[in-house]
Amino acid sequence: MPVVALKEILGRAFEKRYGVGAFNIVDDLTMMAVLDAASETRSPVIIQVSVKTVKFWGARLIQQTFAELASQRPIPATLHLDHCPDVSMIKTCLEAGWNSALFDASSLTYEENLRQTTEVVRFARKLSAGVEGELEAVKGVEDGVGGDLEGELVPIEKCVEFIEATGIDCFAPAIGTAHGMYATEPVINFDRVKEITARKPVPIVLHGGTGLSDDTFRRLIQNGCAKVNISTKLKMQLADSFRTYLENKPKEYDPLKLLKAVQQDVKGMAAGFMDIFGSAGQA
Ligand code: 13P
């Protein structure tokens, strides 16, 4: 199946109450691994990329690699820019053919966030691209973006007003999750997701997926989280796989064997999440 819009992938997931994994890939190897996991489990998938990774490889190279790899696989896939506070970088990515972006204006006032997000949505629409919106900062740092504190909670009516006024395709509220590893058990605000979607049926984005229990994922997805972000776990899997392979085979110098082994591990990790999120079999 060709590349499809974020709105399309999430609309179906929200309606049928499954979650689509949005995996923060770091290169072509991890992108291929996640797309292969999606193909094998017949899952729709979101290839998500941090600003730091875009700066490393360049927006065009990532988009071209995605277009080539996605075209060879029979599942709906979309290319999404994660937490980006920089409007010019969003424009660069969308103009290069990316499908959507998270405009992270959570450090701005409510009014300024609403004004700028509306402009970003207007720009994205001209390119048939999608936008994820955020009002309250998600706790933790995602590849250099973010801080140690969760943003102050915005009243539900204000969230609804923001979603309607901006026209965003999905919304990322603060619900007690955090980027990175959890030092202590997180206190998840399951009801907040339910309350927002009851007032405004829009796909909700679950940030900070690494370290949550299967039950937490399932309950949040049931309440309306249709996009489920996984970043730290992919990075850990990648590093651990390289380390394990090299420690176990210190005399093996065929790089393709090493890369293949690592790719298989990352694929297995992603496929496991696709099963938990209920997206397996939905493509
Ligand atoms: P984790 O790093 O906790 O998996 O969170 C990913 C995320 O929310 C990316 O925006």
C-alpha cells in the first residue's frame, strides 16, 4: 500500500480502538526494521523522526529513504516529524514530502500556541500534510527537546477549543506519562483521555510509551489513544543488540551479518508492540 496521511491511519485506529505505533527511528536500518515488523504483522505504522535525527541525516534523504522502503511494503505507512518547536524546520520537512509533524509550542502561552498552531495547520493543508498539536509539555527530554517538568494542565474546555480552532489531526495531552525510562511507577490520568475524546472525538497521542505496562497501553488505547510513541526502547534495543552481537562474536568481521542481527532484534521489538497495541492484522 502507498504512503497514507496521518489523519487516515489514525482515524481508523481511533474508530476501531487500536493503537498505531509511532517509532522514533534513527537511520535506514531501524526504519527498515520497523517497516518490516509492520509488514509481517500487517500493521499500519508511523515512522517517526526526532529533530536531532533530521539534523543528522537531512530531511530529504530521510523522506526519500522512507518513500522507497514504504513503496515496497504492503501496509499503510506515514512519515512524521516528532516534537518540533521550529516552524521553519516543519516547513522544510513538509515541503520535502513528509506527511505530518508535531508542532511543539507547549512552551508558549495558550493564545500564542493556538495562533501559531493554526498557522502551521494552514501551511500543512496546502501540502495535504497533517499536524499533531500539544498544549502541555510532556515530562522528560526527547532527543534534546523538552524538560523535567510536566506542563500545567489546561482545562478540558480549553483543550477542546484548541483542537477545534486549530484543526489539528491529533492531540497530545499531558496524562502522566514521560519520555525516557520511568524512575518510579507513573500515575496515569486515564480519565483525561476519556474526557477529552467524549467532548471532541479526536485521536489522542500517547507520549512516553517506553516502560508502560501492557495493561496501561490497552486501557489508554481503549479510551482513545490512537498514536502510541516509542523512542527510548528502540534506542536501547539497538545499542543492546550491537553490544551483545559484538561481545558474543569478537572475531566476526562481516558488517552485514552484524547489521542483519541488529535489524532482526529491532524488528522483533517493534512487532511485539504492534501486537500489544492491537494494530497487528489491521492493515
Ligand atoms: P519514550 O522515549 O518514552 O518511548 O517516548 C517516546 C515519545 O513520546 C516520543 O515523542
